[in-house]
Amino acid sequence: MIRRNPLKLLFYLCLAIVVALVGYKVYLNFFKQDFEALHSDQVERIHQRTPPGSGIRFAVVGNINNSVGIFERRFIPELNQADLDFLVSAGNAVSSGGEDKYRALYGTLSHLDMPYLLTFGPHEYQNFGSFRFYDHFGPHFYTVRAGNTRLIFLDSTGKTPWRWQIRWLRDLLAHDTSNAHILFISHPPVAPKTPTMFADDEDFLQPVEFRDELMALVNEQEVDLVISSNLSLFDQQAIDGTPYVTTGGAGGLVLNTDTSFYHYLEVSVSPDGEVAHTMKRLEVGQHPVWKRLESLWFFIYSLFYTGFMNFILLVSVFAALAIKLYQVIFIGKNYYPDYDLDPTPWLNKPLRVAMFTNNYLPFIGGVPISIERLRRGLTSLGDHTLVVAPRYQNQPDQEDAVVRVPSLLAMGEKREFRLANIFLASIRKRVRAFKPDVIHLHHPFWLGSLGLFLARRLGVPAIYTYHTRLEHYAHFVPLPGMLFRNLISHWLIKRFANRCDGVIVPTYSTEEYLRMIGVTTPTVVQPTGIEYERFQVVSDADLQALRRKLGLTNEKVFISVARLSNEKNIDFMIEAIHRLRQETHIPFRFLMIGDGHQRERLQQKIDSLGLGDCFSLVGAVQPEDMALWYNLGDAFLFASKSETQGMVILEAMSAGLPVVAVRASGIEDVVRDGQNGFKTPENQARWTDRARQLLEQDSLRADLSAKARRFAADYAIDQFARDVRGIYATALAARHKRKEQQNSPAPPQS
């Protein structure tokens, strides 16, 4: 006997519901017959049924709310058998003004055997529905004569100015010769006699001046009946002799109480103008079990029959459930690495590595420098590399081992951020011709996405290095900042990383972050290498020349390196340096190396605080000159919270600079508090105090300097390249093993 997995059946059920709901929305929006100006046809049919001078008999319904289960299947059959002349909706025939709701209503009303007229109500107005109502049915306020009766429809939504409607209504009633006048307005002018749960002022006719003038005009011109909806109940009361009826039980959510129940109103007008109305209650016939579970039933009912947002909610819930069930049922997970891999065959031969990056030299930044160091390290080990990167201004067309991609868009004050044209076929041809063994991706989008696509097409491993905390770059994205920080950035990284064969992270704190957001791809902690030896051989003559150029004498020098952008927290350091200068008598200079779109604003802030003589925005420095600038300093100050490793910190330590930094990911793993520097919370007083210690205590600074230099020695670039090469070889071994398993014959069935 075959045992079926109930979770698998539930998964297919959820999937079927999602497909059905989406298919229904597509059907309503794209395949339903177009319709326009329906009221003109309906009025003509009403005139044929109700010749001048005759009496009339019609039904009024309120709050249909696109109900299929109640209005279409229960009300319409009863109305079709009631021998009525026509039907009037008193408002809220749709659950919202979306195109799909109007098309669904059109399909529902097509089951009627009589003409109909609609009152423009708040639900018809929602979601830009006013123009759809006008196109599909007609004006928002209008009048129709049926037999000897004048039917008047007003707009209570605020779409039409109420003073204009009052003027129009006054003129109409003053000159009309009909025997009876019935007024329809969706918002009730009067509150019901029985208090209503959840009702507020907005559910009634607003503003108060409109309400007062309308009721005075009704009394003055002797309107025979005023009918409203918008509340899910039945209420009738006489004001100054005029009956006011609220009817709202034609399909929307009701409470099954003495006042809130399913019903419609039957109105008759005799030839001499005598108006009578009768409420017709519809017995739904609930099972006793349902009566005990009414609250749950009402909740489910309202979800299914009201609101576009509820549709989105339903689809999202079922989709999420389906995906989760799919992951639980069909995807086997092994959270332990495969230790039975032999990377030796790939370690013993030259590898061909293609790298994809959204920025590269001559753009100065941590990612381009890291890529260039890896490229040089791999080349020195005998491997072949190809870098796919954007083209910058004055860029040579031909570079060894680099594919420069023209830009679709350049962003930033100096156009430093390039959106490369990933759609060029020449990129794919060049990469295919290179025949890579591995594709290394340095960004989780754009060129990174192209690299991942090519890795899949070429059947080679894709390795992703997580360089950048995207959530700290929300100010560059034209989306709500919190939405990008809390959802989109984490989802983007998780999705991209889980499609790769391996992920390289620079620190253990970064690895923990990836695990927390759901990355399951094998992850390796591999700090970026630094050119340690280059920081030890700086010429004293060059150093003195640079000091003279900068006008330095006996001041202590603080160095910092960062792009001049919001996520680097430069404002924090400017304010802290302003505070430090007030707290110490030791002269110092702060050299801020780096450029970016915030330079002008930051310079204005420096000038406004009077820091021009001690805080200098140096601008960009070429990578080959950085060793000289680091050796110029006495300490390194840093406040960025967007780092994954803080490579500039390791470079500073290579030059013997102790560090003061704000606690953040990437900082935790390289700054050892009290050993090679200090790390503090994002607190200016504590950060400034640590900077002052390094400024004033020469022995402390010398001790931390020696330890910083020894710490940085472990991050030499040659070892970095060998370690990354080992990651490539392991990924190649894993892919080779999977292929062998796929090609091996299945074991015989017993």
C-alpha cells in the first residue's frame, strides 16, 4: 500500500490555490469583455419597463461588496423571481475601485433579469476607482425618471463638490413635475437608532454643512424617501416626516444580529405618487455548528470578499506556505561540509579564474584594491585571470586580462559609480573564449548576476566574496530606507549567496551574519590580503618631502581612509575631532584620505567648526602611494560601521599605526582592544578619549604600534592568494563529485 505524504498533498493544494487566484485576477483584467457607459443602456431598459405616469416597483441593495457567495448565488435568484422593474445599488457594490472589482461586478450583474442603476459610494471611489466608475457606468451624480417617479443619485465621497450638488438638486426639485422623489446617497445622513460597532464619523455623510443643507432641502422640497448604505445593517427612521433608510446587507460582512443581517429593500410607488417600502430579510440558513463559529466565519468571509490588499495577503500567505513546504519536503539539507573532497588535482595545475565586479581600478575603494591584490597573487602562482569590470573615463580600450564594459549610467558627484551594460553579447563571448575553471563574483547584483548566469551556463563553480554590507547603502537606492535595510538587502544577499557554490567572508562576525539571514552555501572565512612588505620599506626622504608638502612640523598626525559618503560616518569623526581639540593641548593634524559625493558638504562642516587648520580632506591617493601616507601618521582613526573587514585598518597596522575605531562588523575581528588599538561604541566622548590617549601617551602609542605591526604580518597577500586558490579547488572537487554521482547508475530496486 502506497503511503502518501500529507505535507506533499498540502503543498500541491497551496500551489493550486495560488495559481487559481492569480489566474482569476488575470482573467478579470485581461479576458473579460470590455464595457462602458452601462447606465445609458440600463436607463433605456427602465424607460421601456416603466412608461410615463405608471407606478413602479423596484429593489434596493446596499453593500454588495463583490460578494459571489451571498449576492450572486442567494440574492439574484430571489430578485429575479420577485417580478421587479429594476434594481438600485445604494452604494458599495464593489469591495474597492480596482479594475478587477468592477469587472467582477459586471459579471455578477449580468445574471440579473432586470436593469440596474448604481450609486457612487466610497468603495467605488477607492483605489482611483472614480474614473473607472465614470467610464464603465456613467456620471457620479445623476437623475433618472422611472414612470411617475424621479430617482436622484448624489455623490457623497467628496469627488464632486457638495455645494455644486446642492445647487443642482435645488434647481432640479424646484422644476420637476414627478409625483414622487426618491434620493440615493451612499453615506447615511443620520446615525442609526441602534449604536453600531466600529462606526465612526467618516462612515456618515460629511461634512456637517453638506448633511445639514441636504436634510433641510429634503424637508423643504418634500422628498419622499432617502436611501443610504455604507453600514452593514438595516435602519429606518423618520426625520421631519421623511423616511431615512439605511440598507447594507446585500453581501458584505454582517454580524447576524437584530440589526445587521442579509436583506434588501423593496420600494413601490403608486401611479398617484404614494411611496411604500418593505424590508425583505434573506435567511442564509447557517448550520448550528456555524452559528457557534460565527466570529471565525466572519473573519474568513471578509478576507475572501473584501479588498485588493487582502488578495495580496492571501496570495502571499499561500505562496510563502507553498515555498516553505517545498523546502521542507523536497530539498534535503546537510549543514555539515563535505569532508570527503580531494582538491589536490586542481591545486596541482594552473587555474583560469574570471572575476566580475561592479567597480575596479582606477576607482579607489576597498573592493577594487582587494580584487587587484587577489589578481596579482593568483598570477604570481601561475594562474590566469580575467576581470570583467566597468569602463571609466579615459580608460584604455585594451588592457591585459581586463574586459571593460561600457556604462549605461554613471552616478555620483564625480560619476564614480558605473552601471555597466551587461546586455552586450561581447562580454559573454570574451568569457566563453577565456574558458574559466571558476567564476569569482564580488557583488550580488548587476555584473555579479551576469557572472552567476555565465557560471551556470558554462557549468563551472561560482564563488562569491561578501565585501559590502548593502543595508548601509540605502541612501543610494530610490526606495524607502527601512524597507531596503530590513528586507531587500538581506533577501538579495541571501538569495544570491545560496545560488553560488561557495562564499568567502573576511571575518567570523560576517559569517555569523550570513548564517542568521539564512545563507546555507558553504562559507569560508578568508581575510583579504595586504601587501605587508611594501609598508615596511618607505623612504625617509620621501616621507620628509611629503611632510614639507603638507606643512607638517612637530604635530602628531592622525590618518583615516574612507570614501566620503554617508555610510562611512565621517560626520562623527569631524565632531569628535572638534571636541578633541578643545580637550587637549597637544598639536595634531587629521588627514582624511578618500573622495566621494559628500566632499563639499563635509568641507563646509569642517569650516563651520573652525577646523580648517587641523582637519584636511586630502582626496584620493593612488594605491601605490598609500604606504607613504600611512607611515606619515602616528595613529589611525576610523568610525565606519559598514565594513565587512576594514582592510584599511590592516594596512594602517602594517605601517605601525594603532587604531581607534567604532565597534562594528569587520572591526571586531581585527581590532584587539588594548593590544593593537581601541574599539568603542558609537559614543563621541569615549571615542575621543581613546584618541586623546594615543595623542598624549607616547609610551602607550609605541607599545600598541609594535603589536599592530606584528598582528598585520599574518595577513600577507601571498598567503591570501594561496588560501583563495584552495577554496577554488575545493569547489571544483565538489562539483566534480556531484557530476560523478549524477552519472553513476542507480542501485537496483529490491
